[in-house]
Amino acid sequence: MDKKLDLKSIRREYEGPRLLEEEAGSNPFELFQKWFEQALKEEIDPNAMTLATVDENHNPDARIMLLKEVNEKGFIFYTNYHSKKGKDLAQNPKATIVFFWHKMVRQVRIFGIVEKLSEQEAIEYFQQRPFESQVAAYLSKQSEIIENRDEVEKKFHQLLEEFKNKPVPKPESWGGYILIPLKFEFWQGRPARFHDRLLYIRESTSIEEWKRYRLYP
Ligand SMILES: Cc1cc2nc3c(=O)[nH]c(=O)nc-3n(C[C@H](O)[C@H](O)[C@H](O)COP(=O)(O)O)c2cc1C
């Protein structure tokens, strides 16, 4: 690098509201929903999250994904099962997702067990995707090395023609996962770095029973 980046001078005060136990409640899904609804109004990509996985050599990896649904069981996202993350999850079905909502100065970390969605659920979501995204799913050997980008683009245009005016079937390698949470941490940025942090840990096999703790900033 020919020019040194001046990172040390980047500093701002976080002016978020307090995160208090009374308002947070006892169910982290409900608090997530409340925060998400606020993020929807404030943020550009409220459903963008970091998904962290661990591979067979215990090396961590992370990438941005889009959260596509939350239900009473967990957090749903879609991808290619043969991708790097798909391979990681096949041999270690544990993951963490992290949301960062800039304007509200909020972070949510959710750790859990990941399961594949059923073929039927994946098909239902695939059918709602725009035509070009459906076709693009056929091209993607996600995370593999491309020798020639022009070839891939040519193939894409061929496929667009082939599938024109026809329903596009879901490729076998494309599907969804649900992360079933065991732990949530809600972090609210506060002035003087005196942040509010609440940790929820699942008590039992019941998704409804959570223990709540306050953490030091
Ligand atoms: C804003 C944003 C949203 C993304 N959403 C998804 C997604 O929902 N599914 C997906 O497979 N990749 C998504 N990606 C691409 C991933 O970050 C990643 O590059 C890709 O899934 C390959 O990851 P892997 O090699 O770790 O498997 C998104 C990237 C960005 C920047």
C-alpha cells in the first residue's frame, strides 16, 4: 500500500437507546422481531447478516447472507448445498449469524444448530424467485474456481433461452437451511462505550424456555 490508512482517528460516540430487561422481555424471538421491525424502517439491508461456519480443519469462515424468514423454530436462509458453507455445515452443523444495524447501533448474535429445509420448502421458495435468479442457480457451482468467465456468461444466455416461458425446476444442489438458536446476544451501543448487552441461553429442549443474563460491556 502506498498510502497509510488513518484508522485510529475513526471514532464516533454511539447514541443508541437503553436496552433494559423490562422492555427486552423473556423471549429473544420477540425481542428480535421488535428490533427487526425498527431496522426495517432505518436500515438499507436489514436482513443482511454474517453467517459464520467452521470447516473440517476447525478453521472459521464467514460471509454475508440474506435472512429470508424467521418462524417459531428459527432463522431461514437459502444457498447452494455444494458451496463452501454447504460443505462446512455438512460436517459441522453449528453456525452463528450476526446482524449489524448501523443506524440503531445494534448487533445481534445468534448461535445454533443448522438443519436443511425439506425439499418441498426449498421448492416453494425457489418458485417465488425472479426468473433470472432461478436460471442463475443452474450456473452456480458456488465457491468453485471459474476458468473462463465468458463461457459462464454464454451458458447463462443459453439457459435463459432454453427456459424462456417455461417453469424453471429447482436444481438439486440449491436449497435452504434453518438455524435453530441455542443462544442470542443483543448488543446496544451506548455513549462512553457503556453498552447494554443481554444474553439469552436456551434452558431446555423447549424453544420457549430461555434464561436471560446481563453482560459487561
Ligand atoms: C448483501 C449480500 C447478500 C448475500 N446473500 C446471499 C444469500 O442469501 N445466499 C448466498 O448463497 N449467498 C449470498 N451472498 C454471497 C455470499 O456472501 C458468498 O459470497 C457466497 O454464498 C459463497 O459463500 P461460500 O463460498 O462461503 O459458500 C450475499 C452477499 C452479499 C454481499
